[in-house]
Amino acid sequence: MGEEGETLSTTVAQASEAGHARHAVPAAGEQAKAGSSRADRRSSFELADFAVLTGREEDWRFTPLDRLAGLHLPAGDAARLTGAAPAVAVGAVDGVTVETVSRDDARLGAALTPDDRVSAAAWASFAEATVVTIGSGVEADAPVRIEVTGSGAEPAAQHLLVVAEPNSRADVVITHRGEAVVSQNVEFDVREGAGLNVTSIQAWDGTTVHASAQQAKVAKDAAFKHVTVTYGGSLVRLTPTARFAGPGGEAELYGLYFADAGQHLEQRLFVDHAVPNCTSNVLYKGALQGRDARTVWVGDVLIRKDAEGTDSYEKNQNLVLSDGTRADSVPNLEIETGLIEGAGHASSTARFDDEQLFYLMARGIPEKEARELVVRGFLHEIIQKVGIEDVEAGLIEVMETELQVASL
């Protein structure tokens, strides 16, 4: 599978970044635009700071607004999302506390600031939030399982906060099921020395519309891993974000999406390197099959002028399994300092790799079985990042079901 991308070593970066001038690396086929720096992007808790969407905005040009079911509040800034939020149930784990709090709780908004109108609409509309806290120094002996279950089609808002106190360790699995039309804000406050591994599974019913801003603040010497797996819903738009708030932080962002006929699955991520000596790694993979299956992946990595010693890489791969599909892939890398360890990106969208198929078939494997093996290997690389045996087994079963209906 061919790839388009660019990698900057320390030597190359220093040569091209003399004087700390901004260096924007646009995706293949795109031109950098004046004033389009991710550093200049608006973030605000005020809905009125985001204009009513027209669909011509850069961040929304791939999203069919007529399928958002009003989550962007087209009626104006006085409108609110008034439907019942999906139910939230959190399994009990020693050392982990669960609270339901009002919207004026001081902890809310510490790790998340809306950066688009849909997220701001959720912030303006939610009445209460679920707060999950992993205590200081706690090493959770079981995954924290958060079940989010929708039961209605009225546009709603939801807010979740997960706090990993200093030097804690935990796995968190958020599973979305049922029917819903919801704009959701999820924030992860990963404090000094903590390690938080999050898996977000979008297993919605087929009519669901789900927009979710999932933002993490990664403190000094903290480690954050975020895995998204999306295969349910009519329209799902995820905006994962990792912002480094102290040196020595690590962020891994992985994603898997499998779009069937008529589905629109969109992933827009942002990694913000604002402090020195942090590392990030991004890998997203998508598969598409069926008429009008549509995926979008946009990956923005910003290395600010104070983020010396940064090491960052992002990659997106899409596997097209049938005619009538469309996959858009836009990696963006912006660097404001040359004093980095390295940075790069890659992107590819293709059908089956003929060399891989030839290799398998030359060893006596029938063509259809060979194609299935290629798809399994492609998808399982992300599933294995979850690191929780029963969750991985469930996802493998889902992907096997997808393969049974695929026209390979």
C-alpha cells in the first residue's frame, strides 16, 4: 500500500527551521494557507463565539450538516440541546470513585475547551456530568468500564470527565450502544506521572448521530493512550485531542473505523506539543465497503516554538473493499522550532496490495481467503493496541462479522 508523507530528522528540521520560523507541512495535494495555523484556532466555552455553520468552513467541509440532526444548533445561539442524554453506568473498581455532578462543578472544563460549534453546543446544554476519578497512586486491578446507552432520537448533550490522579494507572473502556442523537464532551485529566489507557468503542445502532470531542490534558511525565473503534451509527464524528501540559509526557492515539453502506465516519484529531521533550504517535486505520460508505480522517500535529526535543509521528491508512466508497485523508504537521528529535506523517488509501495477495496465493491459499487474511492483519494491528483480552476478543468477533458480508 503506497504512502505519501514527509519525515523530518533533527538535522533536516534544524536546517529548515533556522530562526525558529514557522514551517507548515501540508498534506499531499494541499497547499498551506496563510492564517491557517492550528495555533490560531478558536477555543471557547461560549457558543456565540462560533458562528452558525454553513458547511463551507474548513473543519466542516467533509461533514454533511443535513445529517447532523441539529447538533450544531442551526436555529441560533439561544437554542439548546434539550433531549435526554444517554444513560451512563460505570462498573465498580477498587480505588476508583464515580460521581454525578452539576455543570458548575469546578473540575469540569479543566482538560477540555470546545473548539467547534457542536462541542460548544454540548457545553452550553448539559445539566450534569459523570466524573470518574482514579485515586492518587492507585493501580486499578481491573478495567474501568463505562457503558453509555442511548434510548432516544432527540438531540441531547452529554459530559464525561475522567481524572487520573498523580502516579495512578488505569484502563478505561467507554462503550456506546443504542440509539441516540448526541453531542458529547469527554475530558481526560491525566496528572503528573499517571498512566491512563482509554478505549472508546462506537457500537451504536444504525440511526445514531454522534459527535464527540474527547480531549486529554497530559501532565509532566504522564502517559496517555487513546484507542477509538467505530463501526456503528449513521454519522459519527470524533475529535480526539491530546495537549501536553508538562515535559516528559507521552501520547499514543490509535483508531480503527469500518464503514458500511451509507455510513459517515469522521475522525479529526489534534496533538498539541506546547512543552519540551514530549512524544506522540498516531496511527489510524479505516476500511470501507458498500455504496456511499464514507470516511474522513484529518490529523493535525502542532509543535510549538517552546516544544524542543519533541518526537512525533502520525499515519493514516485506508483499505477500500468495494466500489462506491470514498475515503478522505488529510495529515497536517506544523513545526515552529527546529530543535526536535523528529517529526513526520504518512497517508495512504488503496485497494488490496497485489504483492501481498500474490505471496499468499502462491502458497496455495485461495484468493478470497487471502483477501480476508490481508484485511484481518490490517485491522488487528489496531485492535491489539487495546491491551484488554476480552475487549479485543469482542472486537475481533465484530470484524469477522463485517468480513462475512464483505464482497472480497
